[in-house]
Amino acid sequence: MKINVWVKILIAVLVLAGCAYGGYRYYVGQQEAEQAAAVETTKVVRMDMKSVVSATGTIQPKESVEVSSKITARIKQVLVKENDRVTAGQTIAILDGKDYEAQLQKAQYTVNNTRSKYDRTLYLHRIGAKSDEDLEDAQYNYKTAQSNLEETQTNLNETIITAPMDGIVVGEPQTPGTMAVQGTSNPTVILRIADLSAKQIKAKVDETDIGNVKVGQMATFTVDAFSGKTFTARVAKISQTDVSNTWNTTGSTSSSTSSSSSASVIYYYVTLDVEDPEGLLLPAMTARVEINTSQRSDALAVPISALKTDKNGSYVLRLNADGTQETVYVKTGIYSDEYVEILEGVSEGDDIVISYSATAADTKKKLSHPGGPPPV
């Protein structure tokens, strides 16, 4: 009777052990299946590729000028308005010249007076009644009066403001009655003229990209005003200094300013000539530019996500026919937004792993964690 009890217990233990082993094998199979399913691959393909540098800039006229006065006077008339086309030499504004007319009359009287005195002194000097010094003083006063007369005449002429170039009046001119103040640092701008037949983009390019930009490279850009429309441009000039001139450490900047500048991103201005035959673009529009820095036809390429790096260089994981993965070091070429050109290391049609997959050894190691298999 006792023997039958022990037999039953043994049978029960064997059944439980079999169930546990079966559950464990099922769990391992499920984990391996999940790992196998997690492997995502792509093929090495051929495609046309291009590498671009993205930047943001502002549309501006290629040539423009701010018209100011060389004298200080009140604006009497403005003969043009916004959007008017003007030609070089055309009268566009007149300043009040009453004060300068009065100064001109006074200067003319002074010239006449000093001329008479000079002639009289010259006569007396010839007959010995005046010294050489008296003659020199009279001549000096006369020449000075002539110079003042010429200066006053020039100032009066400056009351007539003419256009310095052909173009279009951009923005509203100053209104009559405004005081036009002369100066070199902050003069009164009476109006602005721009040649809108030729436009440019002044774009800021990050220092990490500026080395790839060359004069003559083509670019495309968009503006918010014309959604879906793409314009073209060409790199015309690359500034040799950064936007903030941070390299100039000899300037009178504080240490805090220098420290702040060194921590900020460095940008360089790149000027692009714009093609706008329809005349759609307006000054100050924001342009989102893509400069085509390099281009390849029929290049071998893989997604950038498939490329990995270590201390030995760049590599990809090639999936072999037997399911094993092989590390293959490659030589890369140009980069696009999503793909990288492969110059050496793999061939067209190779399967490349673009997601991580644990090996069988890794899986077994993970499953043999002290935590053990799940209970059955």
C-alpha cells in the first residue's frame, strides 16, 4: 500500500517536471521568435544622391541706397511716392533754401567788398604806400571770401535732391515739413531707392557646414508668401568673417561678452544671387535655403540609420544567407537627409541590418538570469 503511494508521488513529480520543462521551452521559443522578428533589414541600393546645406536668410535688393541730405534744412517738397520708378539724376525732393539764399547774398557782398579792398591795396602797394604784408592780408581776405561764396553756392545747390541710381522708391518717403538733418552717423533718410530687378539672399550658415559651401553652387529656396513654389539661386559670395566678428579679440569688449560669444553658435554670411523673372519676391521676405554642395548619380547607398561607428571607423551589420550577422567596415561618401553613400565595403543587393537583434548566445544568457523561467 505504501509502495503505491510513492509511485503516485513519483509520477506526479515527473508530470510537473515535464510541464515545467515544456513551459520553459515554449518561453524560450517565443523569446527567440520575438528576437528574430525584431530584425529589420534593408538592401544596399543604387540611387541619385545630393548633399545639401540648409540655411535661413533674407531677400534683399542687390543694389539699394538711402537718400539723405548733405545739409540741414526742412523738406519743402517730395516729388515721388512709394513704388514710383526713378532714374539717376531725376529731381526727387526739394529742401527749403531760404536761409542758404540769404547766406549766398551775404557771401556775394563780402566778395565784392574784399575785392575792392584788394584792388585798392594793390594800387597803393605799387606806388609804395602799402607794405607787402598789407597786400598779402588783402589778398587773403579776398580769396577767403571767394571760397565762402563757393561753399554757400554748393549748399544752396544741395537743396535740390536727385536720385543717385535707377530704381524704385521702396517705402514711404518723408513728408514735407520734416527737418532733414545731415550727418555721417545718423542722418535723416528722406527716401530709399532699390533696384528690384536683381535680388539676393543674405543667409547665415553654421560653421559646421560652411566648409562645404563654394562660390557657384546652385541652391533652391522657398518663402512663406508662395507656398509650394521653389525658387533657384546661386552662391555669389562667402564672408571671410563670422557674423559677430568674434575672432577680433583686440576690440574693446568685456570679458563677459567674449565669454558669451565663445559659447554661442558661429555663423557666416553667404550671399546668393536670386533668379526671380516673375518679380514675385519682395525685400525682407524670409528664405529657407538648401545649397546643393555635392551630387552623385547611381551611387551605392544605405539608410543613415544602418551606419554605426566605433574606434575603428564606420561599419554596417550585413545579414548573411545563414542568418548570421557580420560586421563590415565601410568607406562613406556624401550624406543626404536619409541616406549615406558607400564607396567601399558592401555590394549592391546586400542585406543590411538597421535594427538591433540579440544573438542566440545573448538570448540564452538573458533567459538564464537568476530570476529563472516564469512559473508554470
